[in-house]
Amino acid sequence: MRAFIGLALLLTASLTQAATLTLDTGKGPQRITTEQLLARPDVRAIDVPGDVSYHATMHYRAIPLKALLGGVDPAAHLQFVALDGFAAEIPAALALQARAEAWLAIEPADAPWPKLGPDKPGAGPFYLVWLHPEAGHVGSEQWPYQVATIRVLADPASRFPKMRPAPGLATSDPVMRGFAVFQRDCITCHTLNGQGDAKLGPDLNVPHSPTEYLRDDLFRVLVRNPQDLRHWPQAKMPGFDRNALSDADLDDLVAYLKHMAGRKAAP
């Protein structure tokens, strides 16, 4: 009986540790297990200096992301959905063509990665990491961890028309530049006008834009370090330092949010 219970516990633990990635490149969802990914001939051992999530050099077994994206148009858009609802939006060209190298790190079931902090999980089971991220201007929000699903979609501006600024603005307009910043750094956690796939943070326009109830300087404090504005131990929003979000990008984001405060739409 003890032997049977011990075997059952081992099987339960094995099932608990098993992980599956859902990959949909436009041909229907494909489910791939940790074991299948680690058995691929293109798996490599890589060192990632300055890992964004662990803030140290990390060592992973990983697959070049582009090896999983055969046939994907560089003009397409990739969405990485995490176990907690975080949804990172990344242009396919960044992974397929840029000098920055995108790798899908795979957590072995028998060698779990460290926790990201007290009372926090590790980055597994799958984590998008980058080598030479500066070559592609890869932002901190483009390192999604705890990835459960990767899928090819239309870009956010096409999928979520209520996020778009007023027509006719030049691409060089601060509002349009701010919309690009929003898509890179904010859409991962926030909706706007009720549109978006993220499930972590509040909507940034309805019922009110933060630019309507925060002075510009306080909004910048909120973005740079949320705990400096509201001390809340359970807060999940990360701070964006100037390496992650330049002052110019933050100015453009403010311009976009102020513009959209005049373009509210019902969710």
C-alpha cells in the first residue's frame, strides 16, 4: 500500500510539473510539451547577461524563437499570453529580422528556475529572452515570462479600433508616437476604451484617464515607480526607469492618453 501511495504521489508530482505551450501561427493551435521542446535538435544552452526579470546573468536551455515561426510573415504580430493574463504584443519582424536574438527559454521539470522574488513564482515554464536586445530596441515589457500561449494576430491598431487616435495625424505626431509606446509597454496589462486582451490592470480611459485625475508630474511618478505615489504591498505594476522608457517616450505617452481622454468610447 505504501509503495502504491508513493507511486501515486510521484505521478501526481510529475503531472503537476508538466507544462504545455500552445502555439498558433495561423494554422490552428498546436500544443507542445516541455519534453518535446527540449528534445528538439535546435535546443541550445545560452547565457543571458542582464536578464530583465532576474537582474543577473542567467543560463537557459532555449530554442531560437524564429525556429517556431516558420512561414510567419514579418509584417505579422505576435502575442504572448502568460499564465496570469499578461499579454505582450511584439511585431514579428523584431523576432524574425532584427539583430536582437529572440529565444524561447524552457524550464526543465527536474530543474526549476529560481523564484522572481519573495512570494513570487519563477519565470517558467516558458520565457521569451533576448540576446543583444539593444540592437532591436527591445523593451522590458517584451520579455514575457510564464508564457502559456504564443499566437499570430493582426496588430493591436487593427484589432482594437477604439484605441486608435483621431485619423489624419502624422506618424511623427507625439500622439501617434505615444500610441506606439502604449502598444509596446502598456497594452500588456491595460485595456483602453474597454478594448484589449490584457487582464491585469485597469482601463486607461474609461471611466477616466489617469491624466484626468493626476497632475503630469504625479503621473510620471506613477510610471517611474508606482510605490512612490501609492504604497501598496500587493501592487503588481512595475516601475519603468529611463532605460526601459525614455523621458521622450513618457512625454509621448502622456500626449496620447490626453488625446484619448477626448475620445472615450463605451466598452
